Amino acid sequence: MAVAHLDSSLRTTHCLVCRAPGPYAPVFDRDGHHLVRCPQCRLVFQDPQASDASLEETYYHAESWTAELLGPLEELTLERARQQLARMRAFGVVPGGRLLDVGASSGSWLRIAEEAGWQGVGVELGATTAEAARGRGLDVRTGTLDAIASTLEAGSFDAVTFWDVLEHLRDPRVELGIARDLLRPGGTLAAAMPNVEGWFPRASRRLLASWSGHWEYPELPVHLYDFSPRTMERLLVALGFVDVRTTTYETPWWYYQRTSIALGRVGHGRRGRLIRAAYEALHAPLYPLARLADAGNSFFVTARVPD
């Protein structure tokens, strides 16, 4: 478990989406990390942001995580990549041309994208994971998009993708602006991320989080922002994108069973088992209802650069 390292320089002065100044409404606290909500646009985010020291203590920088991605989790990541491809096609995105994947990880999406007809380039912060992707013959550069953008030609990509990445970035506004500049006129941006306004996250926070001290939704400290379709659409429009389209889907329930409400997290005693059972009971009716209402706990978005 990461221990919070708070730095006053990481406090938010203006909302990322609507630029409104604080104060911001408290939403949830865990292990010294604080989630707040902008009262103007309802963006949820950490304030102050987790420090680099806190983030470096998480599994994202561990070699063992890379081993998981290349071993037991590989087929799962490939299946999720196929699902994202299907969502892109459903929104009218035709594979072909050059694609940039930000947060390429072990390269599962690049493999699926290249099979579909794109010529892929990836950017990955984790040095071990990026090296492993290159070992598979993929063009994955180590670093952040901001750091390598000068090595890429403006307007040279037909598509830029961010799969479960934007919520982890210090300043998604900057990275999305760079992506816009790298896209050709008419090019497509596609992204996926958790949906803080999904029915199950909203209900579980209101009914269970305060009582239990656990909330299955946020991955603290690694999620610096928690978007919804509405806040992401507003941000993309502000950055000059057009034709923003969204749809929601489910983060599989087994994911939370193994992570935020695992017995190792909530405790193996009577209280821990009760917390887990309460989440299980709430999930059973809400997951199918959210599916019908397009209010799932993750969402997919596409947008275009104007022609």
C-alpha cells in the first residue's frame, strides 16, 4: 500500500476542465489521498495530487507487473484490445494509416491494431514494459508523449489512442493538446477510462464508502483524475475537437474482487467479509440496470480534429 507524500505545490489552483478555482467539494479519502469534485463541472480529482514518490511505490513501475502483462494477463489484454477495436468500428473509425498509442504497455493494442491495418507507434512510460514490447518487434518509445512529441511529425497520424491512460496523467489537457496537433485534419482520437458517474460507482460511494472506509471505484493513488462522459466531452470540445461520441461499458466485476474489495484489502475478519458481501449484493442488481441505461462504470469516447 502506498503511503501518501503530500506536496503543497501539487495542489490544484484551477479545474482541469472548466478552469474554475477552488474550493472543491470533498468526495472520498483513503490512505492520506483526497478526492474532490469541482462544483462547476463535476470533475473528480485528487487534490493535492499524489507525489512522484507515492506513484513510484505502486505496481506500475514494478518488473513483476511487466511479467504479469506478458504472462497470465496477456490474453486478457489482447481481448480488451479486440473490444476497443470493435467499439472504434462501431463508431465509424476505419482502420488504416498511422496510429499512435499513448500508454502502450506491453503492446497488446498495437498488435491488434496492426493486424487490423494500422501502422502503429507506441509511447510507454514504464521502461521495462516498453523494452518488452520492443522485444516483440513493436515500435514503442520509452517516456511520456510530452517528452517525445518533438520527434514526431505534426499532423502525421490518422488516429491517437489512450486506453486507461488519461486518468493517470499529471495534466491530461496538455497530452490531449499534443495528440490533437499530431493528428491530421479529420483524424480520430479514441480513449477509454473509468466513469465516475456510472450508476454503480455513484451508489457504492453513497451507500457503502463512508460506512466501510472502502470504495471499489478509485485506484488511489494512481488515478489522479476521475472523468465522466460529460466532463471528458467538455474538455475535448475546449481543446478544439469535434464530433465527440461516447458510450459506457462495464469494468468486469472480477476486477474489483481481485483488487479494491479483495479480502487482502478489506480484511479477512468478520468486518472485511461483511464489506465484501455488501459490495457483492449491491453489484448484482446495478450492473444489469446500468447496462440498460448506458451508465456503466467505464466509458469509451471518440472525437475528431476538424477537416
